[in-house]
Amino acid sequence: MTDLTMEELSEKLGKIDFCMLNTVGGRGRINTRPMSNNGDVEYDGDSWFFTYEDTEKVGDIQRTPDVSLTFTAPPSLLGKPGIFIAVEGEAILVRDKAQFEAHWVKDLDRWFPDGVDTPGILLIKVSARTLEYWDGEENGRMDVRTGGAVPGTTG
């Protein structure tokens, strides 16, 4: 096993647009839905997702902010398996227009027709606590706050 650094994982995450956001729903059920990071991928442990206020995922996060994200990259042209990255962290709901502007990309106009002024828009910020990764050759678990490996890595 080789431990990837945060910088190496950030580079890999930078190439993956969609992930699955997992929240804790009513009665303890896990709810999962695809989300796009919209190319906002200079990964430092935080992931940013635009959504509307009146969604089930927002209600889930208001009740229980613990979430997970799962990212998958396809295999390389040379046959090396893709990478799987699981993020465990805490979500907060951001209603700050300055943050909207900081994370806005033109492609979002498709879903939010009035841009950052779209009624009911908000950001979900997921701050990672741990990252776990597997790529067919390497695997590990990292504490994002310290950048260090977490004992008990799966393999």
C-alpha cells in the first residue's frame, strides 16, 4: 500500500465532475443522489454544490449534517482501474451571495436561470473529515484535517 498525499488526491478529484451525495433521511434511511461540483475542484477538503432550498437533501442536512460523497473515475486508456474516493464529512447550508458568486460557473444557468439571484438557491458545503480511496493498486484512508493516514485502512 502506498499512501497518496492530499495534493495527489486533489488532482484526481479535479478530474471527476459528478459524485453521489449520501444524507441521512427520515427514519434513518440513507438517501443518495447525484451532484455536480461544476468544475469547482481545487480540492482542499471542501466540496461545493448548488441546489434549491426546498429539496429533500436540504431537509436531511438540516436534521443531520453528517454526509458522505462517493466519487468514481473511469479506468485509464492503459487499463489501470479508475479510482474510487469516499468522503465522510459535515455539510452546512450556505446562503451567502458572495459565496454563490465565488463558486458560480456559466453552465449553472441551465438549472438556475436567474444566476446567483435565482429565488431559493443555496450552496451545500461539505467539509471532509476523512477520505478513503481505492484504485486497484493503492488504497488508504486520510484524516483531512491533519493530512495523515488513518489506521485501520480497508484493503
